[in-house]
Amino acid sequence: MATVREIAAATGLSTATVSRALRGQSCVTEKTMRMVMEAAGKLGSPAAHQHTGDCIVTLSSPYEKQITPMMIAISGISETGNSSGFKVFNYIMSDPQSISSVVDMFNEGIFAGMIIPELPSDLLHLVEKAERKDRIIQCCGRNPSLNVPAVVIDDRAAARKATEYLISLGHRNIGVLAHSARRAYSRIRLDTYLRVMQENGIETRDDWIYNVNSSRYEFAYQVARSALLKPDRPSAFFAFTDYFALALVNAAQDLGISIPGEVSVIGCDDLELAHIKTPSITTIRQPFEHIGNITCSLLISSIHGNAPSRSEYFVDAELVIRETTGPVQG
């Protein structure tokens, strides 16, 4: 029976890295996983056999400086998986090859199931080669073309709550900081914002719909700054993520614009940054850990032969009123 120390010696990895990989308690690269698994198998470690059929793999984005919804959901996924006797491994999608490698290991049976976030359209073909689509579930986002179940917040309800709240404060000139139209959730939130504005007899302007073609804060900040510099800027913004909301608040502060005195901002997610920022950010709370719990439970049921009965499972979102929204001025 091989020990962690022996596997570390055989692979050249540290004992800590080997231990984390075997326990499934940390993000590990595909290369590291294969090295540890192959060495464990050759040395006769029972861990190698334990990792056949009782492992779940998740994929997350490589934004080291940003906490993403999927990262938070993974804690719920791990909690549910571990309590049900599964080990949960998280792979960071550092490049297309990393996704391809995970799918290969999934097809080889190293992983019994796979949980993935919404993926950019140019990466979907990598997941489409997976052989057991019935053992794949999306979490915190969806790609309808994949035809796999997804657990998400009700984006229509979330966008409606945000837009109606700003309208209730007297705002009529409401802009949005939206994600790329390639993202399903962004299209749904934008369509809902437009519908709610129309239902309330409020005209919308195309030049008040600002698209951020990246999830990175730095890009959002530049778009937010440009929007705020316009002489006819909106009196309020619905930002489709808390990072976009943070970008608006920081850009306003840098420009000497009062929040919420001159501009109100509402985000969506309720990440930690939303309540530690000054002023604290009004937002739509998504229960990411709970979403992770539900996603993992559905996947485990599917692994056991009970496929999900629906293509989408919606989780309610909650309006959290803080300091970045206020009545329209003047």
C-alpha cells in the first residue's frame, strides 16, 4: 500500500500537493491529477481504486483575483458530494486544453459526473464530445445548446426585481451595464429590463445599454467610466453583476459623482464585496451555496439512474437594499 510520501517521491510533487489531490479538497491541474493517479495506481495505493466511479469534477474560471459565483457554489457542491460519499475535484479552466483533458478523463470513467458553469460559445465543442451527457449538469449558468440540465436563479425574476425597484424610487432614466450578448443570463436580464420599462411606459435608449465584453473588473471599470462621463447619463444603473456595480461605484467616486445622490446603482449576485464596499451595494442576492447543493444532489441522483425531470431548475433571488440606491433627485 503506497503512502502519500511514496507517491510524492515518485511524482516529484510535494506531499501537500499529493494529499490535496487525493482528497479532492483543492483546485488541481489536469497534469497534476494524472501524475498522482498514475503513480497511485502503479504503487498500489487504494486511493487509485477509490477514485473510480465516486468522483465528481467541477470546472471554474481562471480569474484568480475575482470570486465568481461558481467558486462559491463549489462549497455547496463539495458539502453535498462529500456527505454522499463522493470526492469533488475542481479544475480551473486555464485554457481549452484543460477542458478537453477533463472531458477525456470523464469519458475514461475517472469522474462519475461533471458540473460546469456557463461556457463561452467557442468552448462548447469541447464539452459536446462527452459521452455521458446524462451525468453533466450546469450550475450558476446555462448553455441551452448543450441540452443538459441547469440549476440557476430565475434571471427574469431577478431582473424584474432590480428594474422595478429603481422605478419605484422615481427613476425613469435607467441604464444597464450588461455582459456580452453571448451569455444566456445576460440576454434574459436585458430582455426583462426592456419589458419592464415598456410595461411602465418608460422609453429606453440604446446608448444607455452598455455591454462589457469580459468578466474582468478592469474592463467593466472603463465602460462604467465612459458611461458616467456622458452629460446625459442615466440617473440609475442596473449592473448585471456585482463586479459591474463595483466598477460603477468606484468610477463615480473617482469622478466625484455622488452615489446615490446623483446616480443610483444596483448589482446582482451579493458577493462579499457588495456589503464591505463603502457605500454598500444594493443588489439581488443569489444563494450560490444552495444552488451548489441542489446541483450536486441532482447529479448524484442521475449517477444513480434517476435523471432530472426538467431541463432547468430555478432558485429564487432576493432584493437586498443597501446604500447605493436612493430616490431620483430633482
